[in-house]
Amino acid sequence: MGSGILGTRATLVADINLILQIVILMMLTIGAFQAKKGRLDVHHKLMTAAVIINGVAIMAIMNPSFFRVLPFALRNPGAPGPTVMWPHVAIGTLAELMGAYVIIRLNLDPSRTSRLGNLKWIMVITFLLWIAALAVGFTVYYVWHA
């Protein structure tokens, strides 16, 4: 067994990251409901926090893990770990970049609501990509640590 808290071979850091990603999913879901209720300021604050927290997790936890397994992934591209890792990296990177784009664009626009309609579909696509990245991330966690 690993030193994690979820009963797998994962490290404590990997377990904490998985739990953190679930918390971020809850923030995104609550934020989406807040937007539907017209509480756009609450929605914006939750989404901004989610994007920032996820960005920190990517840089502090996921990137070091990625670069640690990269040599193995390049030598063994057909192995189960790399097979699920690459889609997770691609989808997750796209989701985070799109989330950052929306947050930055809305923060630069003093009248956020005037541009919100133009960004609605980008936000929906970003949310769906984030869900897909999380689902593949669960698979990555299972393949590498179970």
C-alpha cells in the first residue's frame, strides 16, 4: 500500500489532489446553479476560485507527477498508464486554458454582463471539458495507483 489516505498505492499528495478535484467539481456545479439563479457575482467568484485552485494544483501537483512519469510514458506509449494519461493532459490543459481565458476576459471587462452572452457557450464547453478531464483523471488515478 501507498502512503495515501484512500486505500490505494497512491501517495498522500495524489490522494489530496483527487479530493481537491472533487471539491473543485462541487464549486463548479454550485457556480453553475448560481448563474442559473442570476447570481452572477457569486458565480464569477466561485469560477475564478476554481480556475485558480485548479491552476495551482496543476503546477504544484500534476506537472511534477507528469514529468516524473514522462520518460516511462515515452518509452511505453501503449502501456495502460500513458494511454489514459495523454487524453487527460490534453483535455485538462484545454479546459484550464479556456477557464483562464473566460476569467481574464471577464475581469478585463468592467461591464461583465454585456459580454456574458458571447461567452456562455465557451463556459458550457469549458465545464464539459473539465468534467471529461476529471473522469479521465479518475481513470488515470485508478490505472496508476489501484
